[in-house]
Amino acid sequence: MLKSTKYNTILYFLSILAFIMGFIIVIPLVLAFIYQEGNSIYQAFYYTIIISLITGTILKLPEELK
């Protein structure tokens, strides 16, 4: 991380915002996948988002939980 406390705080809030935005994007994709609506490109986008979220979660885990 950066040495400045101000920039660390900004990055912390940006990471929370990105996490929330991930859910805002994923919820409609999940519903479309469950009800089999949308075309295959839409479902491929769904898989990409899910894999990205899982990878990001694993990389963000503390060392004790890995």
C-alpha cells in the first residue's frame, strides 16, 4: 500500500465501492441465468463476473485463512 494515510483511506473506500458495484452487476446476471433468459454472450459475461469475484475474494483473504 501507499505510505500516505489519506491515500490508503481513499483506496479502502474505493475497494468497498467496487465490491458493492460487483453485487449490483451480478444480481441481474444471476436472475437471468436462473430463469434462462438472455443469449449465450450474456451468460458468458455472467461466468466471467463470477470467476472474477471468486478470484478477487481469494486474493483478498488474510494470510491466516489461506
